[in-house]
Amino acid sequence: MQQTAFCYRCGSNHPIEEMRQILTKSGKRLRCIISIEAAKVGKDVREAYGRLETESNKATSKFNKSFKQT
Ligand SMILES: [Zn+2]
């Protein structure tokens, strides 16, 4: 029988070899690598989107300035 462990992130059990012990505010918890990877990807996407947003805001205000001058 496959050994499983409870994943606090998913709220379900995963095979123990897919689990990583991580330190949270409330102590050591077991979390699956799937949710860790998913969180990492999500963070990267958010950061990339944030940069894009900042750039487009800059471009917009630049455009608005030059538009007002003319
Ligand atoms: Zn999980």
C-alpha cells in the first residue's frame, strides 16, 4: 500500500514522495510539490503581470502628457 500524507494546502492526502515539509507561521506542515510549484508559477505570472501593468501605465501617462502639450 502506498504511503500518503495529509496536505494542508489541498486538504487531501498525497503520496508521501510528493510531499515536502515546509515551515509556516503555525509550524512545520506537509505540502505537496504540486501546490508548491503551482504557487511559484502563480507568483511569477503575477509579477510579470504587475511589471506589464506598470509599463503600460507609464506609457499611458506619457501619451497623455504629450497629447495635452499639442
Ligand atoms: Zn496538495
